[in-house]
Amino acid sequence: MKYNLSEITEVIRERRSVYPESYSSRVVHKEIIEDVLNNAIWAPTHGMIQPWRFKVYTGDAVKGAGLELEKVYKRVIPEAEWSERKLAKLKERSESLSVLVFICMTPDGNTTIPEIENVSAVACAVQNMYLTCTAYGLGSYWSSPKYIYSEEMKEFLGLGKDDKCMGIFYMGYPEGEWPKSHRKPLEYVTEWHEE
Ligand SMILES: Cc1cc2nc3c(=O)[nH]c(=O)nc-3n(C[C@H](O)[C@H](O)[C@H](O)COP(=O)(O)O)c2cc1C
């Protein structure tokens, strides 16, 4: 065995989506965010497109991003459907978090690689982010409210026509218990063909 697989397995299985409401006020420092993103960019990528793009907001900029998200929400969702609860959550998050990362995808001018493969590469990058956070004892969470797929969101983030916003990645030091989860057993999701 070349690496310590039991430790790698533990990180993979302990990785959880930890929601911002359970983060403490402890700041996630830039060096750690850079480690998380430097691991993200070592994800597999068909054709070496490296389609991941990150828009990182820290410090006072987080609140500004929250205000922009509120504007996007209000432009995209019909007024009759506005949820006071969701808007309040958005505000609370942007006032308490030390970092927000918008996860974006760009084909970077390439027209040969199918979009699904660039999207998949970015998802692999996000898994690297999740795992790096887990190793640091940081909670993290990939959020994808419907409005992130809108033109208004692309406009806010300055994305091109073939680019996508794939989500918001939250990070923070968790307070309280690390969440538990479960998975369907391997037998349920696997078909073996041996003869
Ligand atoms: C592409 C993607 C988008 C997600 N978006 C949301 C979301 O908008 N809201 C949410 O509560 N969880 C979201 N999640 C997190 C899942 O809810 C979470 O991964 C799932 O409940 C399993 O929990 P675990 O990550 O702790 O194992 C998303 C996960 C992925 C992979």
C-alpha cells in the first residue's frame, strides 16, 4: 500500500455537509482557503480543460455578496413566491460567514468536450474541497438554490454565455457535533458481471 488507505477512507466517509448555521464565528484564514482550492484544481479534467473557476468572497465582501444574492433572488423568483425564511437565512449567512465561494464552470473556449464532462470535472473539484475541509476539521457544504442557474446570477458573477454557476460552497468551523449520515449498501447500487 503506497498511502495510508485507512486514513483516506476515514476522511472520505467522515466528510459531511455541515450547514452554515452550525459554524462558529472563527475565521477561516486565507491560507486554508488556498489549500482547499489548490487541492480542488487537481481534480481530473477531460482534455485538460480545467473548467473550474472560483469566485471567493472573504471579510467584508461576504456581506456584499449576500446583498447581491438577495437581489438575484428577488429578480428571479416571482414576488408572490418570496420566502421570508429563505431571505432571512441568506442575510444571516452573509453577516456571519468569513468566506463564500461561488463554484463556476467554464469550457474556456473549447467546443469539443461535452458540457456534462466539464460539469463532472468541477464536481470532482468540489469533492476535493469537501475532503480538504474535512481533513482540516472544517465544516463545508455545497448549496445549489435554483436561482444560481439564472442569467441574473451569471450577470452578478460576470460569467460568459457558455459558463455556469454550479453552486455556493460554504466553509466554517463547526460548533457542536459533526453530523452523521448513511448510504444505501454497495449491493443495492452495484451489478457484478463475472462470467
Ligand atoms: C450538486 C449538489 C448540490 C447540493 N445542493 C444542496 C442544496 O441546495 N441544499 C442542501 O441542503 N444540500 C445540498 N447538497 C448537499 C446534499 O444535501 C448532501 O450531500 C446530502 O444530504 C448527503 O449528505 P452528506 O454530504 O453529509 O453526506 C448538494 C449536494 C450536491 C452534490
